[in-house]
Amino acid sequence: MERKPEGMTMGRHGWVLLAALAVPGVVAATQVVAVRAAEAPAAPARAADARAVSPRSYDGSYQGRARLVHGSAAACPASRYGVVDIGDAALVFPYQPSLVLAAPLQPDGTLHAADGKAVLDGKVIGGRLAFTVRTPECETEFHGHVVWNHP
């Protein structure tokens, strides 16, 4: 006979812990289910277990550095620190005064934009944003981290 864990009851699929948190004027309840391994139902096999994520969940301000990795300082933007914003599931990056790249975010966090011979490719993952802008004369990398999320 198995002993009942403190504060838990047996549910249909295993031990169930019910907890409530009361703050003046606010009541929140959560249910956590702990299933014994022997009772755990077999997980169905899936070819693609990728969770659908809204591209808007990446919206935020990312602080970091744009670093010139290839090209001359005269023809290319200089390395600089700053903040890049992603809003409405798109990154708009003013690379040069006459060249602004707009890259829509995909559900997996990838970015891609092309404007003539300029190409922006990157990814948002784990609160980090990294992308590269390439033109025939220049290559710049940006690496930053989220400082404010505003989905």
C-alpha cells in the first residue's frame, strides 16, 4: 500500500496537489498533477513536436552591440551599442540612412529580409537576438539580450 503524500489527494491520473494563493483583493488557484510512472499514459509519437509560438511573443527591446566585422569604416556603419526594437512581430533595422531593413519574425524566431543587395538573417532564442546584415561592401553582426518584453 502506497502512503499518501502530505496535502495531496488521489485523482483519476495520480496524486493531485491543490494550492491556492490569496493576496488581498486577488485570488489565484493552481493545480499541479504528479503522476506515478507506472500510471503515466504513453505519450503519442509525433513527427514534429514543435510547439506553435506566436511571433508576437518575441516583441520587445533588445540591448546590445552592432559590430562591423567586414568592410571599411568609410563605406559602412561604425560599430555601436544601442537598443533594437521588435514590434508587431517584425524587426525594423535602419542599417544606413538610405537603407532600412524590415524582417518579419517567423514562429520559430527566425528573421530574414532582403532589399536589393542587402540581406538580414537572424534569430531570437531564449531572450537573445542575433542577426547579421550583409551588403557587397559591409558585414555587421548584432548581438543583444531582451531588456523589456512588450508582447
